[in-house]
Amino acid sequence: MSNRTFTMIKPDATSKGYTGAILDQIIKAGYSVKAMKWIKLSEEQAGLFYDIHRERPFFGELVQFMSSGPIVAAILEKDNAVADFRTLIGATNPAQAAEGTIRKNFAASIGENAVHGSDSDENAAIEGDFFFSKLERF
Ligand code: ATP
Ligand code: MG
């Protein structure tokens, strides 16, 4: 379990045509794809995914944004997958993200920040289960 994480390429990045470049950076960093889908969330589904943030002031904005266009959801495998992926994507706010990180390269703002990465092994499993059945992962 500790060698898997979950990601989404968010609607800002898919709409700007960054999907291929972001996937390329992820794969070049050593991740292999265990499940993947191109999908558009409803507001309700986006709210359920980010339920932990329901009381935060940006929750409404987050749900609107995450349901505004298609996303790519994926389960990724590599040694130390969760922590290394957080390093690969960079800080939540792209203005504070390190040089060469996915958010530095492709994100515009703290809200529209190109990618999601799970923050723990437990959440990686929960988030993967949110999107993928057993038949859809390999
Ligand atoms: P993610 O969970 O998407 O990988 P993260 O773990 O870096 O991002 P969280 O604190 O979990 O950051 O916030 C979830 C998402 O909510 C952020 O990625 C961003 O899209 C949005 N968000 C967080 N803080 C703000 C904010 N201050 N204003 C607007 N949107 C925000
Ligand atoms: Mg988070």
C-alpha cells in the first residue's frame, strides 16, 4: 500500500492542454500507472471528495472549480509514492512551489493548482477507491 498514491490533473491543467506534459513529468519521475480515467465530477461528487475541507472558507470555490471541466484521475505506483509525489508537485501555492515542480511549471494560483496528490497512505487508498473499482486497477 505504501508504494501507491492517487492524483488528479485538475480542470485548469486539462483545459490548458497540459495533460500530456504533466503525465510525462510523472512517468519520467518513475511512477507507473495502475489506474486512469478522464472524467468530469459533479459539484456533489467534488464536494464529497474534498469533504475534509467543507468548513473552510474556500470550499465553495474549490467545488465549483473541481467540477468546472474534466479531470484525469489516476493511481500511481513507485517506492515511497506518497511523499515523493508531494515533492514532485510542489507547494499548494504555486508561487511558493520549488523550481521544476509540476505546480511551478503548470499552476496559476493556490486555487487552480494543476494537480492533486494524496497526503497519506490511508488517504491514497480512500481516494483511489473513490474513483476506481477492482476491475479498473492493475
Ligand atoms: P490537494 O489536496 O489538491 O493535493 P494540497 O494538499 O496541496 O492540495 P489542501 O490544503 O489539501 O492542499 O487544499 C486542497 C485544495 O484546495 C488545494 O489544492 C487548492 O485547490 C484548494 N485550496 C487550498 N487552499 C486554498 C485557498 N486558500 N484558496 C483557494 N483554494 C484553496
Ligand atoms: Mg490535500
